[in-house]
Amino acid sequence: GDPDLYVSTRHSRPNATHHERSSQSTDRDQVFLGHEHQIMQTCAARADGCVVYAAVAGFGQSTFSIMATISVPVSGLTIDAPARLAGAVDFSRAVFGAPLPFEG
């Protein structure tokens, strides 16, 4: 089947013509979107939240799996809104002092 992967933050049904990122390899398809990518920065700045849509299109019968992972940037991860995403994660503001001196 050779399934292809399409990803979008703007189109709820990404496809070959409407997507921001895609992978159309004949082997393993994968798309990486780091927090530093402009696509993710624009998405995260939206007042209504950020949703990443993924779609798979195959040619003939195909078998595929979708795996999504999140890596927490060094600055940390806070979920304060919407409440349905925060779940059991406690949210509180943190105050940090001056950075410690770097040795080495």
C-alpha cells in the first residue's frame, strides 16, 4: 500500500494539497515538528489553542500505525488552559532567582 502522512495545524483534513508538512517515502514515513518550528510557534500562539491534525492516505490496501510524542523543552511545560487538557496537572506560577554560575 505505501501510505503517506500529511500533517496540518490549519486544515482539519490534511491531504496531498492541503498540509504544512508531509512524508511520502516508500519506506518509513515520519514528520517532526519541534517547538522551535514556525508552524508550531504560530499554532501555539492561537487564542483558541493549538491542534495538530494528521492524515494517512494509502494506495491500495495498507497497514500503518500512528505514534505521537511530546518532548518537554528545557523551559518546562505548563498546562493552564483549557482545563480539559490540564487534567490532574497542578498549575502554579513559579519564581526563579538569578542563574547559578556555570562551571566547566
